[in-house]
Amino acid sequence: MPLGTLSGKPGPRMIVPVELIRELKLDIEINLNESLDYEKLNLENTTYQDSISIIIKLVNLHDSKSTLLGTNKTSKNLILEYLLWIENELIEPFKLISYMLQHRIWYNFELHFAKIIDYITEIEKKLKDFPFLTGNLITVADLYLASCVIDYVNGLTCSGRKIKHKIFINWFYRVIKTDYFSSIYDNVVLLKKPPFESIKRFRVWNISAGLIRTLKLDVNYSIDQSSGKEILQLKDFVLDEPVSIITYLVNLHNPNSTLLGSDLQSRSLVLEYLLWATKECINQFEWVCYLLEYRKSYNLKPYIEEANKKIIQLELCLTYSSYLTGKFLTVADLCVAASVYRFVTIIGGEYWRSKYKFFMKWFYDVIKSEIFIKSEYLTPFFGDLVLPTKSIFDIIKRNRKWKIKCEIHPLNILGESKIPLTVFSQVLNISFKAKTYEKEIAFEKFNKLLIDADDDWSLWKLEYKVKPITMEFIYREVITEFNIQWLRESGAYMLGRLSVYGMKNNGAIAGVFLIRGQNYEPIFNVMPGWENFKYTRLNIVEPNDMEMFKTLWWGNKFKGKVIQSSDKF
């Protein structure tokens, strides 16, 4: 019969207790459950309910004189001090930064990330003179700290930061290479670039970076980090569109280069494919990958079918030619390959790839080209390309946690409303610049419709409830996520306007939405980070709520802040 039971939610606080039980071969039953919100060790008539006491007790059960708890009174006190510091100060910030990146929550991100860097710097100071926190021997303080930062190292640390925080990384590897972490060591990988940088930078302008390096061009080329746009600064003018920049770079190197086509027909085709890849192709493929990544689609199948139609087009085109425009590799091949890469690596199991043999042969040929290899942005993706044996759908079928939501929207059960959404839309389709009496007439019609609709529709005010955003591009990030998800997922059940007010460091995001039914959650929970908004029910009969609706729908100020941009949904 076991000595006791360890129960808790999987996470940083449970890594060390579980690994200690495994390595020290303690006869204790382990119960990990996502529904639990505590850590508990039950031993006979005694219960331990915090991570530190659990760790110390487990080591004492094995050997009360173990060096894991220190070799003398000074080291024992120092270990306890470190454990309390980790528990009270470090675990939550490291968990928060991982959560923010996973769910694409960018508000105050730079502030939280700066705190993490400060903690890493502080840890390095403590490790300056010794291989471990308390000296030359590993202790439970090292184990607990490593479990706290493992998600940071596994998900955020790249080769550049590895060099910058060399002491920290070397210590981390010393700890996880011990027997106490042997079962999870294989899952720890240092990336060449942090995943959030990779996702944001994996765009067609990666091709421009590859061309500059491969063709050894001396140009003033940069990326606007706030907007994500590439900029090529020339003597008399500036280029900021991918197609024009790619064309200019190749012409600068060699006006007769086959990268732009070998004759008039192929040059025309190259331009056509470039526009197709940058304006249509990449957005559609990235959208499918986004839906799969967050398991947020109510109707995924049509998007997959549309994306596959484009793959079929490419398959037919490549049946009789090696590349898209003929016998030679062109920038069209590079851009199209970059746009379909994520789709192929997620959807493309062995069976899927067998259906598109010509396409896959072309895909392999393109990504092995010198331009891809020499691009510092593309190498992390294509340098060690490994395609999956099974499509993500095969994995979803086997893992219930990954099951995609049903194709029917939850609000579909409400049936048809007395007054269709299109009627409300026509009434409220009044410009900001419309005259006051026109707005009043529209409002009176809207008010009457809403009252006649009974409980079919409800009105809600939304306000971004976090502190003022410090970076302008994050405002756009929030609005973009509304556009991407809501228009496609809940667009048939809501009508609204969301606006940005004020400037950076003193801004706000607020809006008003008419939604189907009385519950806002089924409408808004399709967006990652939807909890970051405060939702307030508006009663159109109340004077204050009436004025708030007019302000957010037609006004140009909110809480004294002037409107900067507005999106209608």
C-alpha cells in the first residue's frame, strides 16, 4: 500500500515533487488533474498543502541528511530563502509571460517581459561565483527554480538570448541534465528565434531579406517593428510594398536575371503570381493555420476546402513544368512557397502529400534553394524541415482535448429573430459626418426596433479594461483580432463598432455592439483574449445608456480622448 498520495494541477509547482518521487523511488501515488487548483501531499494522518513543504518532506522521506536540503545550517537557511523567493516572486511572472504569448495578449507585454529579463539578470548575479545557487552542489532550490523557468527557456529563449544570458542558460542545462529532470529533458529545446517573433516575421518580406543576403546587395533596408512593413530607402524615394521591393532588388543585382522571368510571358506570370501570393494566398493559408492553432472555428471545413483548391491549382500548373513560370526558379516560386509553408506542415500528412506529388516535389526544390537557406528569417523554418507523418486532423480525432468545436454556432439554437440583423444595419448605416437630425432620426428608428425585438437582441458596451497601452501597434493588434475572428465566426449574430481613442500611453479602446440573445459570451469568446474587455449591458431607455450608445457609435470623443480610428463589424 502506498505511503501516501500527491495530488495537484500539472504545472511548475508540481514538476519537482513528481520528479523527486520518480527519482528517489518513493512509494507515493501521483494524481495530476487539470481540474485541481491546489498541491497536496497526504501522508498517513498528515497533509502538506504547499509546494515548499511538499518538496522538503519528500526529500526527508528518502534521506533526512540529503545534500539536496543543504550541507550545513547556513546552506539550509539559504535554500529556504531561495524557495520562498521563487514561490512568492518568480513563478507567477514566468507563468504570465507564457500565457500572454500563448493567447496573443499584447497589452503591457513589453513591461512584463522587461521584468522577466530583470529576474534573469538577478539570477545570473547569484550564479556568478558558483555552478549552483548555494554552492558546488545541486539543491532543491535549483530544481524548483529550473521548473519555474522551464517554459521560458523552452518557449522564449532563442540563440541570441542564449549568448546574452550565458550564465543562466549554462546553469539551467546543468540542472535539467541531472537525473531529477531526465524524463522531461528531451522536451527542452532552445529555438533560433522566439516563437512570437517567428510568427510575426514569417511573411513575404522574408524573401526580400533572403535576396539581399544571397545577392550581397548594399541597400538601406529595414522593417518597421510597429506596423510590420518592410521599407527600402532609396536616394529619391521609398518603397514599402513587397512586390515592388522584390522586383527592385533583383533588377539592382541583374536586370536580366531569370529570377524575374526569362522572357516577356514568364515575366508577366511572375508578376501575377507575386500579387496572388501577397494579396490573396498568404492570408487564406495563415487564416486556416490560425483557426487550427486556437481550435476556434465553428465552420472550418469551407476554409480548408478553399485552401486546398489553391493547392490543386498549383498541382495542375506544376504537372508539366518544374517551376511555376517554366524551367527556372523565380521569385514567384519563393513567395508562393513561403505563403503555403505553415499550411503544408500542419495539414500535410503522408496521405495528403501523396495526393499532390508534383506540388510537393516543387515545394522541396524551392525551399532548398540558396535564397531560402541564406535568409536569416527563413532558415529557422526551412533549414531543418520535418513534415508530419499524420495530418493534424488525425491527432485531433485521437485527443479529445484538441477536438475542434462543432461547425454550428451555439447561437444557432435561438432560431430566426423577429427583426433580422440587416434591418438594424440599414438603420445605423449613418456616417460620422452626418447631420445631427439625421443621427437622431436613425436613433429613434433603432430604439423602436430594439424595443419591438423583445429579447431577441441586446445592446452591450465594450471597453478594454487594461492599463493604457504603451505601444501604438498593440492597438491595431487588438482591432485586428476582432476583424479576423468575429467577422467570420460570429458575424451573423452581431453588429457593432469598435474604436481607438487617444494616443499611446493615454489611449483607450471602446465600442458598442448589438448581439443576438441576452448572453455576450458565445459571441465574444471566439477571440483569444476576449476576457480583457469589460462588458456592460446597455438599456436604451435609460438616458445615460442612450448617450453612451450615441457617443460610441457616432461620437468622436470618449472620456475626453479624441477618436483615432474606428472599425465597423
